[in-house]
Amino acid sequence: MVDRVGGVRDRFTRERPPGATAYPGGDGHADHGVGGAHTPKEERAVKLLVTGGAGYVGSVVTRMLLDAGHEVVVLDDLCTGHAEAIAPDATFVRASIHDAAQVLTPQAGFDGVLHFAALIAAGESMVKPELYWRTNTVGSLALIDAVRAARVPRFVFSSTAAVYGNPATVPIAETASPAPTSTYGATKLAVDMALTSEAFAHDLAAVSMRYFNVAGAYLPPQGAGIGERHDPESHLIPIALQVAAGRRDKLQLFGDDYPTADGTCVRDYIHVEDLARAHLLALAAARPGEHRVFNLGNGNGFSNRQVVEVVREVTGHPVPVEMAPRREGDPATLVASAERARTELGWVPAKPGLRDIVGDAWSFYRQLHA
Ligand SMILES: NC(=O)c1ccc[n+]([C@@H]2O[C@H](COP(=O)([O-])OP(=O)(O)OC[C@H]3O[C@@H](n4cnc5c(N)ncnc54)[C@H](O)[C@@H]3O)[C@@H](O)[C@H]2O)c1
């Protein structure tokens, strides 16, 4: 068994008889009717709860689930999300994940939960750790309690590359030892570990998706697109676009003396559409009694300077840069090995290029500020 969450998985590994039943009515197989590149044999619509469906990633995944024919209930307290980002065809419940049991009742008939709701700013998590533990960890445990009580068979969790901290080797595989350097990363790792226990003890089919840097935008043929709108924004591409658009004076880059080709940090960017698609595959591949962990990144690193250069090219505008000292805890290079997602889920990113990612983010930015 290769899944490993802080070494816990190994201790919890056990043999399961073929076709073991997860819950009454469950058949113990991975085919739960949610499609993707590996479309399950008997596709059927299911009812899913999406927490954080008013946020950047959750709102895109909601649209893809609806497009695939599923029924989706979005649970979000709108503390950082945007009501207008919620897919119109989803049922919206404004509530906190702490109160998820009110929605996730045994009678409601949910077939799965996709859990995106969280606070996501690593910097803020260092000065308000209690807020992050309460929301990201205590809130997730309340949600998992509700999942258990309602006998919901599947759970897909938004974990993060931040669980790895300063990796000993790059590209980072799922087998790397987690050692988060931020409270944010620690709160997410705690949930990963809780899911390992939950799968082992209660037969949950659990999947953790460890995202690297999500970027780009979802631009449907009709209607408004969905892109990054974090406030305050802490991610490089949307900040660089704000500078290109003249809404900020300059872009600060933290450190140009790292052991990388141009001295600036190197990160792995993944298009939000590719990321979202992986969630549908993960849902279909979830297996009762197992906690599967997947890194989601491109496997290609781009330096901060390279990102700025692409933003200049795509927008045609100058992006003044100011160098600032290194930030505490920023690793030089964070690049994913997403081999496991490719081989086990059949996931193939359609838009791995930085130009596509920045181009879509810029289209969304102009739509938003038209
Ligand atoms: N964006 C990235 O680059 C990135 C990278 C790694 C991991 N992730 C993870 O992906 C998930 C989604 O990230 P995002 O960028 O879409 O963030 P986001 O801030 O856009 O969305 C988070 C959503 O969760 C909701 N929320 C927060 N606390 C809640 C609570 N207690 N109850 C109910 N709703 C609550 C917010 O209102 C918001 O709509 C998060 O779990 C994050 O940790 C994101």
C-alpha cells in the first residue's frame, strides 16, 4: 500500500475482502457513477455536497459536476466566497461547515462530499492560528462527523502542497514526509490524517488532493467566467495582473538569491480547469476503506521572474517589480510529481502551459473589471 499520510497509512493498512461492502447498499467497488477521462461503466447521476462552492475552486468543480448531470448542494458561509460565483443550477445553503449535520442528514441521500471550504492564507495563519485550527480542522472534523452519521460513502478533500513544507527532494511525490512550515499547512495535514483514520475505522472512501499553485480561470462559452478573487490577494499571478492593469504600483518579489536559475522562487502552476477535472476522477476512483492521496501539479516549475515575464507578454503592459528580502519559510522550489494522478486516475492536464494559464486569468480579470 503506497498511500502515506505522515506514516500513518502504513500502520492502518489491512486486507479487505474483494467486494467488501462499505455501507448498507454499497457494493464496495470504485464505480460510483461519476465520470471523467476514465468514465465508469454505468454512469448515473448522484447527489453531492460541495462545501466552499462559492469560492474559486469549489465553484468551478460545482459547474463540472452539474455539467456531468449530478445534483449539487453548495454549502458555504460566504466568509470569503462570492454568492454570484455559485452555479445557478446548484442548491445553495448558506451555513458553516460546523453546522453541516443540518444539511447532511441520513434522509438527504448524499452520495459524496467534496470539501473545499477553508481559510487559505498561509501568512494570516501564522498570526491567527486559532482561526485556522477552528475553521480548517475543527470544522472539517464536524463535517466528517456528519458524513459518518449520514452514512455518506465518499469524501474528497482539498489538501495542499503546503503539507510538505521544505521538501528534501523535488519533484515532490506523495511518499515525501509531510512537514508543514505554516499553521495553514498543519491544519490541512491534520485533516488528511483524520481521513486516514476515518477510512480505516469506518470504511469511508476518502481522497485527499494536494494542490500546488492553482491559477487561471474557467471561461464558459456563455456567461461570466470564474477566476481568482481572494481578498486580500496573496497569489502571484492575480497580483501581477493587478499591476499590469495599473491597479497596483508594483509587484514585490521576495528574494532573488535562491539556488534557482534566476535566483527567484520556483513554483508549479496548475490550471483551475485541470484541477477541477481531477476531482471528478477522484470521486469515481474513491474506494471504501481507503484514503488515497494525490498531488496535483504540472510537474513543471516556473520562477517568479518567468511568471512576471509571461504576464508582461500576455497583457502587453509593463509590470514594475521591486525586490524584497526573502520571506520566512518560503522554499526555493516547489514542484509536484503528479505521476500518481496520471497513472492511477488517468488525469492528463489539458492546459499545462503558463501562457494559457495567464491568458485565461487575464481574460477573467478584464471581464470582471469591464
Ligand atoms: N487556491 C489555491 O491555490 C489552493 C492551493 C492549495 C490548496 N487549496 C485549497 O483549496 C480549497 C479551495 O481554495 P480556494 O482558492 O477556492 O479558496 P476560496 O477562499 O476562494 O474558497 C473557500 C470557500 O470556503 C468558504 N468557507 C470558508 N470557511 C467556511 C466555513 N467555516 N463554512 C462554510 N464555508 C466556508 C468561503 O466562503 C469560500 O467560498 C481550500 O481548501 C484550499 O485550502 C487552494
